[in-house]
Amino acid sequence: MTALDTFDVVLPQRVVVGAGATARLPQLAQRLGLRRLLVVTDPGLREHPAVHAVVAGLEAAGLAAAIFDAVQVDPTVGNVADGVDALRAHAADGIVAVGGGSPIDAAKGIAALALDDQPRDLIALAGFDNVGGRALPLIAVPTTAGSGSEVTRAAVIADPARQIKVPLYDDALLPAVALVDPLHTLTMPPRLTAEVGIDALVHAVEAMTSKVASPVTDQFALEAARLIGPSLARVYAQPDDEAARAAMAFGATLAGAAISNATIALVHGMARPLGAHFHVPHGAATGILLAPVVRFGLGAAPERYAAIARAAGAAGSEDPDGEAGELLVAWLDALTAQIGIPRLSGYGIAPDAFEAALGPMADAALASNGPEFNCREADREQIVALYREAW
Ligand SMILES: NC(=O)c1ccc[n+]([C@@H]2O[C@H](COP(=O)([O-])OP(=O)(O)OC[C@H]3O[C@@H](n4cnc5c(N)ncnc54)[C@H](O)[C@@H]3O)[C@@H](O)[C@H]2O)c1
Ligand SMILES: [Fe+2]
């Protein structure tokens, strides 16, 4: 990129990061002119301190709060439709999403459909800029350190009947406010910590090596890698390490801001079909695919892979670019093993079912608006080979 190239960055109006950030909710909701909030979460979080803090804070400020907690992991069009009904029943004028990527993405869908006179099919709005400008204001309170959805213009929605899970990208899906309180993540068990944490690291690497990276997304991605690199194995081993939890929470938010503006690439394009066919969790799928995809791309952007490797602590300043990239691959293999993420063959997938799915998964990856942004583009055969490498 030269000094004359143009780029743009879209972010929430306000991002508050740090212990106690949730206490700012009533004041910031009032500043948005909101009086009646729908709190969107999932059943596992209903009794979580984050949900209690949100509801108590709103009510203490005289704002009306109702809870909708029926969001599934990998939210569906049905969850969004039920949420719209709950929103209308409460006559809500704004939404607070509390949870991981699933409740936040569902809330984005609810916010986008809330103002419709004629109900729209979310799946038909997949891809770039199809949602239209209107949505209810959304405040996102993440409880995982992973998806970064609190600062992205993306939502990923599934339709089980059609066996698809599609991404939507639109400025209307961007939360107005993100309240990132690392203390909410202390309750995550190690498996969840590992899977969502590696997803955040993938966001940093994919943003750094995307064809549409910008100087701003580079800085976000590098700082995210600096924060996440040394912290992920620590929070896996030591869930109550508050400093490491804080680094993960801020790192995941920065990585989300990076990927939202640099777009997802080959890893995410290939990860979704693994979820659709074999229910491999999103973070695990991206984490498993990262090392093979990095190895595949190294020659196309050696200085970018080297920069992210050094930021993450996988390579030192004395390592030349080419070697730093190789060190990144080895470091990723070691990290995923250390945090208990096996290779694909460890997910109970029958080898013949995997072989049979390779072609359709490669087609789905190619159709996903991801692979074309990778620094090195992969064709169908290369994608099949990369899936096999991850087995
Ligand atoms: N919109 C985006 O930009 C974006 C980016 C990446 C991923 N995603 C999507 O996000 C979803 C994954 O989100 P996720 O990985 O954050 O997890 P999630 O929201 O799917 O939650 C997974 C599980 O963790 C539990 N949980 C959440 N926070 C917890 C906490 N603090 N303590 C204990 N348990 C907790 C939940 O109850 C749930 O059972 C996927 O659907 C993925 O497609 C979206
Ligand atoms: Fe992701």
C-alpha cells in the first residue's frame, strides 16, 4: 500500500475496555436515547454475573429491561425471529447483547429485522451490504474473548432447514457501543477458552495477511498478536489469571476490529464447511486450519507473516523473514497441542465421510467470499489438499 492509496475503517461509536466496563451501560444507553432494552443472551448465561450486572444496572437507572435468552450456539434464523417477537412484546427501542459471538450475532440479526414492515429472510441478505441502513441501536457486552463480534460489521446466521450457515456484512450490523469487561470471561472453562482464543489469533493473522489489509488493520492485528501470543496458553492453564484474561479480551476485540475491516480470508472460508458438515466448533476449525494455510501462503507475503510471527512471540527480531514464517507454523502447531486442540482426525469424523465431503467443502469454501482475500489464492485442488493436511 502506498501513501496515495485509500482505505477506510468502520468501528463502533464507542468501545470501553477494562474491568468494570459494564457499569457504563446505563449512561451510554441513555446517551443513545434508549429507554426500553431487550437483553439478548443464551440459556447457559442466564445466571451469569454479566447478565445480572446488565439488568440490575439498567433497572437502577430507570430503564426497562426484558431478557430473551433463547439463542443457540451458532444462532439460527428461528432464534432471530423469536427475538424479534420478544423485542416487539417488550416494545424495546434498543438491544443489549450479552454473551459470546452467538448472542451478539443473533442480536445483530434481531436489530436489523426489528424495523421491517414486511419480514425479510436473513439468509437472502448474506454477503456484503445487503442489509440496508436501518437497525435498532445495539450495545454488545462480550463474555468470551474470541469472536470480536462486539466490534465487527459481521453476523453469522444458520438455517438448519437449508443446512447452511452464512455470513452477512453490513455497517448496519455494527454495534453502537462495545463494553469489553475481561472479568466476564473468568468463568470460561479451558476448552471454550482455547477455542475462542485461537479464533481471535486467527483473526489477527488473517487480517495481517489479507489482500485488503490497511495500515490501521495492520496495527490492530499486530497489537492483538502481541497480547494474545503469550497469553493464550496461560489462560488455558490458569483460568483465574486476570492479567492474561485482560490481555485476551482486549486482544480479541482488536483482532475483531482488524478482521472486520480487512475481511476474513481462506481460513474462515474453509472453517465454515467443517462446522456445517462435521460440527467442528468455529474456533477449533479455524485453529486447526491456520498452520497449513500459513504454510501455503508464506511465499506470497513473507514480511507480513514475519511481522505477525514476531509480534506473537513465535520469532525474534534476529530471525530473517523467511525463517520467521516457518517458526510461526511450528509455534502454531505447538500452541494448538498445548491448549488441547487436536488435528481434524481427533473430532470423531469417519475417514470415508471426510474424503466424501472434501469436494463439497472446497466448493463451499470457494463460494464463501473468503479465499479471494488471502494473500495467496487457492484453487479447488489446493483447498482439498489443505483440508487433508489438517486431518
Ligand atoms: N460476527 C462476527 O464477527 C463473528 C466472528 C467470529 C465468530 N462468530 C460467530 O460466533 C459464534 C461463536 O461465538 P463464541 O465462540 O464467542 O461462543 P458462543 O457465543 O457460541 O458461546 C459458546 C458457549 O459458551 C458459553 N459461554 C459464553 N461465555 C461464557 C462465559 N464467560 N463463561 C462460561 N460459559 C460461557 C455459552 O453459554 C455457550 O454455551 C459462532 O456462531 C461464530 O460463527 C462471529
Ligand atoms: Fe472467527
